[in-house]
Amino acid sequence: MPFASVEVQPLPAAQGTTMVIAVRTTAPVTLDGRLFEQKVHFAEEGGVYYGLVGVHVFTEPGLYELELAAVDGEGQETVITTGVVVEAGRFYYERINVSGSRANLLDPATVARDRERFDAVRHTFTPERLWAMPFQRPCVGSISSYFGSHRSYNGGPYTSYHSGVDFRAPRGTPVYASAAGTVVLAEPTALWGNAVVIDHGWGVLTGYGHLSAIEAQVGQQVAPGDLIGKVGNTGLSTGAHLHWETWVGGNSVNGLQWLEEFCPWPEQLAIGG
């Protein structure tokens, strides 16, 4: 039996939050996991295998099965399962009115093209962890819209949700990288306007949208606090602000959780190169 211990925090996990799975084994293994019908990637550091899972906002509250499969040096596979509980999150409801030419951005074909572009990067898994907790706030300014708010556009049904956190700030306000990483997207898009996405490793990425200016380029290595853009009002936006989004394992999660030491394991890992 290669499994020595399995720890999952936090439990229960609320919709839209990040779960950390820490697995200790009796010998080196190749480890894979599955939860919410999605693959869980693991990376080893300090003798512990870590997997990060983003709980989707629309995941139904309840008990779910986490499956872990370990393959040892002789090719022997061992599979175990454990229960994971998801509880309901607490979210606001928002009505958004978009008029003029920007209303055209709600066209399903436009939405689909943008989704395809971001899908190409948000599922990235880089086995090297570049980030350290806590993340830094990406810009000055007050929060004007919280993650997970259920949204109605132009009087329609509340079928979408706010996938990031909005910071209200004047046009031209500097926008900074929340953590170390590699820029994987820096370009104009339809809904996000001018956008930057940073890969921080271990399936954690952050995105910065509606920028008036992009101050980063693809492939660039950034440190926490590096200038990457300036606040603007581009794309599907009703006023100058920064849309800041955090992805974990391909799912959008509440980035405000990452501004705190929400889990005891990552802060204990050795940082540096």
C-alpha cells in the first residue's frame, strides 16, 4: 500500500473555492486523481504530492468521490477513494445593462470565440510552482463586483456568473502581477478587451481584463508586483475597472481566497530556485 496519508483542505469546500489535496506515500509514485469528473494533476515537492482543485460555482452541494491512483516503480497500480463534501457558496445577484455597440458583444458566436481563446490557456498545467502565498492585490481601488455573483444581462435570466473580482479604479491605474509566473496571453479580446493571463504553475493562472494598455508580452517571466498593464474600459465593460480572474485546474475560483493564507501546506513549502 503506497499511500501513507491523504489530506484535503478545506472541508467542506464551498462552491467557487480552491481545495488542496496533499498525499504522502511510502515510496515514489506516479500519482493521478479524479474529482467532479475532472482529472486532478499532482506535483511533488518536499516529499509530498500536491493537487489543486477549483470547485466550480455551479457544482451541486453534496458528497463527491475523490479517486487517487498511484503507480509505483514496478508498475503496480493502487487505487483508493475518499469522500469530499461541497457546500453552497454565498453569492450576490447583479443586473447588468449593456447598450450601444457593446451589446453586440453578447452575441453567442462572439462569446464562444472568446471562450475558445481562454480555454486554450486556462487548462494549462505546469509542474513547476512559481507562486508563493499570499498573492498580491493586482491594483489599488475598491471592489465593485465580487466573484460568483449571478448575473442577468439586459433583463435576461440569471444564467451566468461573474467569474472574477472587479476593482474600480481610474483609467490608467497601474495593474500588477499578483504572483510570479509566465505570461501566456497578452492581446486584445472581444469580451475582456485588452487582456493578460499569467501561468503561475500547478494549474494556477490569473487573468487581467479591460486594460487600457498591455505592458507585458507572451513568454515574459514576471515577479509579484511587476507592471503588466493599466486599468481601462475595453471589451464588455460599463466603466473603468480591472477584471481580475483566478483559475485553478481550469475552473474560475474566488481569487480573494488567494490573498490570504487559506491553506497550511503551500506556505510550508520551500520557495526559491
